[in-house]
Amino acid sequence: MRELEIEFGYGRANGPYITLDTKEGPKIIRMSRAERRGLGLLKEDGARISERARRAEINIGDDHSFQSWASKEPAQELKKVLQQPGVTWQDAHHCLAQHGVSIQPKGSGMIVTTTKPQPRPSKGAIGSLTFH
């Protein structure tokens, strides 16, 4: 893949094999995730979304699935709340409720839902995430 990127001038994709520009020209080398993270080469703008959410975004032609939306501002604010000393479940529920998000028990796990339209609503504004 890296050879094709070089040959046809394509943008460089994220992966374990990276292309480094050297005096002799581009050089393809393998780096671990930790090495790439240390050099700032990973595209980690937040939590990874599930394959199902990724496919939904592709099919809809929009990169704002419920999972992507929930992993941004609601998740960032929840992380801040969870880092406070003496935090309770009520604190977490209150934080998420400000975004129209709720956590409810389901089976042996939990489900995260919202009824609020997302910033750029996609088909089916109600979405959910399931945790086990």
C-alpha cells in the first residue's frame, strides 16, 4: 500500500508501515503503535467507533453517527466529571443529561441513548451504544 501511495502520489494512510521522507527518497518502515503515538503519527481524535457505526456513516454519507457524536463533547465532559474526587453515579447521569444522553441497564450491561438531534442529524436521530 505504501508503495502505491508513493508511486501515484496518494495521501499517506495510517497504519503500522509508514513512509518517512529521507535524503534518498521515501523509505517504508514498520513502527509499533506506541512508536507512532510518540511521534504524533496516529490519528486519535477520540474513541474508535464500531465497525457498524463506521458503515452507517459511509452509507449515509455523513461522519456524524450517534457513536461519533457521543464520543466527542458528551464523553469529554463526562471524563472531567469522573476525574473529580467523590464523584457518584448521580453526577455522571446529571452530566450526560445536559446533552440529552442517558445510561440505562439492559441485560447484563448498559445502553447509552439520546433523543436529542445530533449537531448534523443523520437518518434516525435516536441512537444507542451498548456496553457489556
